[in-house]
Amino acid sequence: MLWNDAYSTGHPKIDRQHKQLFETVEELLVSDATCEDKDIITNTLLFLMGYAMNHFYTEEDIMRKCEFSQYAEHKEKHDKFIDAVAGLVKEYNTTDLASLDTPLREFVIAWLRDHVTGDDKVMAEEYLEWKKINNGDSN
Ligand SMILES: [Fe+2]
Ligand SMILES: [Fe+2]
């Protein structure tokens, strides 16, 4: 999946991090991880683990700052994402990599479609409204 400006939340730091995720997912999608090159699955899982910690920290900080009305639901989705990645890592250690390829692709595509370009936009919209009123900084 390629980044499109329509996916922008309007928050520069969140968008930078989202673009990074799109790039990583695109590398996975264009690869043929079921054949010889298994590194792509390893790299994607490693990236997702680090990314989730860092990116969710950024978003949850912003949500707390503006007292986002859907904080609990949004955070729950982040927590579920972390659990799902942990589940994939566990499978990675116990099954052959080829069988992980399709679930991983489906998982990241669904996340981009439902959360990044859906829930995150709702959150950023409320934050930007809050910022307008409170003149907070955009980091
Ligand atoms: Fe996000
Ligand atoms: Fe989020």
C-alpha cells in the first residue's frame, strides 16, 4: 500500500510515523516472502514491535493532552495490536515462516485500512480542534 495524502491526519509527527509504516508494509507486500527470502518477515516483525512502542506512545501522549473523548477505545486497539504482533512473533518461533506470510499481510493491511486511515484521523481531528482553542504545540 502506498502512502496517499488523503491518509494524512494533519499532525506532522503522526504522519511521519504513519508514512514509515506504509513504507515497511509496502516492502512486505511487494516481496515474495513465501519463497527464498524470509528476511522480510523477520524485518517486518522486528519493525512492528519497535514501531508499536514508539508510535503508540506518541499518539497516547497526544490523546491524554487533549483529553480525547475516545481515549479508552483507541488505547485498547493499540494494546490489541501489540498482543497480535506478540502472537505473530510467538508463531514465528514455532511454525515455518511461509505459513506466517499471509496472516502477516492481512494483519498489516487491515491495520492500515481500519486504524491508521480511520481511528487515527478521528483522533487527530479532535486534537487539532483542541489545539486551535488551547493554542497547544503540535508535537
Ligand atoms: Fe497511528
Ligand atoms: Fe492509533
